[in-house]
Amino acid sequence: MKVLITGGSGQLGKELIESKPKGVEIIAKSRSLLNLVSKESCLQTVIEHRPDWIINSAAYTNVEKAEEEKELAYAINSLAPKYFSEALNEYGGNLLQISTDYVFDGKKGQPYLPTDEKNPLSVYGFTKAKGEDYALQILNKHKKVNIIRTSWLISPYGNNFAIKVIKAILKKKELRIIYDQIGSPTSTKLLANACWKTIALKRLKNSIPEIMHVCNSGIASWYDIAFSIADIGSKMKLFDDKYSIHPILSSDYKSKANRPTYSVLDSIKTFKKLSLQQIHWRNSLELILDELKESID
Ligand SMILES: NC(=O)c1ccc[n+]([C@@H]2O[C@H](COP(=O)([O-])OP(=O)(O)OC[C@H]3O[C@@H](n4cnc5c(N)ncnc54)[C@H](OP(=O)(O)O)[C@@H]3O)[C@@H](O)[C@H]2O)c1
């Protein structure tokens, strides 16, 4: 089975490549060979490789910058999934589109179900929501698309929140972290497993909902995550225990993009459907810090 992975240099893309199941041939191209801004590039890649699946994990992920680069974010997050969907519709193959909790406005106050109405607050959220819509419009009639929404990725890769916090603690910086935005941290390992399991079950003709939510169990604020990184990291002796982390309100943080204050995703049904164990985010964080330990030493 051939699987084209976009965004192979990103956090999730790296994990997907690392956790590739037996019997899967991966096609992963750098941006210079597959640029999602180009319709031609998306189409030609499908024609050349005829993948059985595309896992579209690439995205314009800078939520702040997207407010200024609306057209670029729209091209990458909305139009590329559309072009892939059109090409798969014509030449065969399925799409696994990765999406986000930021398609919601956060006003529900309870964990979001996959069927809840979207109402994004930011350009990033809007463009990801449009990407979902295009993919469903084009491919859902033939059951050739699955959307996995996830949130607050944590991993040992790239320059993500966990790594930024560790670097700041090592530089003895005083950290001020938002505590009034609540979400579900998600380890890329857990998410990559869910992606591969979805594809495996679909191949066995299992019926899988077209939209699923995948995140670790437990909820947290950014402050909770930063505090846990500091707490676990100091117990692991990654740094000493003289860190200084203060909770702040979103209104005390200058930001161009509006973010939902409560974007917890209800993913209990997904884990049942995929027969996977949903582990608590703090346990995943411990594993990530353990992996990072060697690069920090
Ligand atoms: N990070 C989160 O907390 C979070 C939360 C919810 C959902 N998600 C979704 O999860 C997915 C994976 O996120 P991530 O954090 O792993 O992303 P990431 O680390 O920011 O990586 C983004 C990837 O997209 C690629 N990319 C961006 N523009 C491209 C273009 N024009 N052509 C080709 N490739 C391009 C990047 O390639 P380069 O290396 O060349 O830049 C990189 O490989 C995304 O769909 C994202 O929307 C993420």
C-alpha cells in the first residue's frame, strides 16, 4: 500500500514516517518537490505516484502569522486539500485530512463532538475548516475521506511548545503562560497511531466516521502544561528546580489571532472505534521528556 505523507518535516509528519506499519510504502516529499501552494504540484504528485492514501499533515500552522498572510494560509490549508481531493476523485485513492480544534469558537463550554457546528475565530481555524469542507464535498459521497481533528500537539520534534518551555527554563527565563485557554494536549505518537489504525480499518472495510476527534485524555491550560514540563523535567534532572512560571490571562498577552478559550475535543468514541488506548497527556509528556533527555544532556 502506497501512502503519500505531506508535511514529512513537521512534528506529525516525522512521527508518521517513524511509526510506519509493515507493508506500507511511504512517499514523502520536501516542499521543494511538492509545494502545496501549487495546484499543478498537488495534481502531478498524485498522477505520478497514484497513492492509495494521502495523509495530509502539512499545513500553514503559524496561527499568529496567518492573520497577516491570509491568502497563503488559504492556499495551503483550504485549496491544497481541495486539489488533492479532486485528483484522488479522478485517479483513485483516499484522503486522511488532519484538522484542528480551532475550527470551533470555544463557547460550548463542554467537550466538542465531531458533529458540533464549526465557527472558527482565526484565519488559521477558518482555512482549516474550509479544507475539511472541500474534502468532504468532493470525496465523502464515495467514502474516500476521513478527517481527524486534533489539538495542542506535543512531541520531541521541531520547535513546539514543550521544547520552547524547556529552552526558556534552561536559559533561566521567567515564564508568563496563559491559564485561561483550556484544551486537550495530544502527543504525536498517539495521533500517528490513530492515523495508521484508521487506514488499516478502512482497508478491512470497517465503517469509520468521516470526522473523528483524537487527543490524549485529560484537559489542561497552557500554564498547566508548562508547569508539568518544569515539574517532570526537574524530577528527571533535565534542569534544576529553580524555575519561575507565572499564570497570565489571554488579555495580558498581545496576540493578533483570537483563540477559543475552551477547545477540548471529545475523542472517547474514536478510541473505542479504533480499539486504541487513550492515555493521559501527562503520561505522554513524561515519555516525550524522556526522549528529549538525550538531546538536552
Ligand atoms: N501543532 C498543533 O498544535 C496542531 C493542533 C491541531 C491541529 N494541528 C494540525 O496537525 C497537522 C500537523 O501539524 P504539525 O504541528 O505537525 O505541523 P508543523 O510541525 O508546523 O509542520 C508543518 C508541515 O507542513 C509543511 N508545509 C507548510 N507549508 C507547505 C507548503 N506550501 N508545501 C509543502 N509543505 C508545506 C511544512 O514543511 P516545511 O518544513 O518545508 O516548512 C511542515 O512539514 C497540521 O495539519 C495542523 O493543522 C496541529
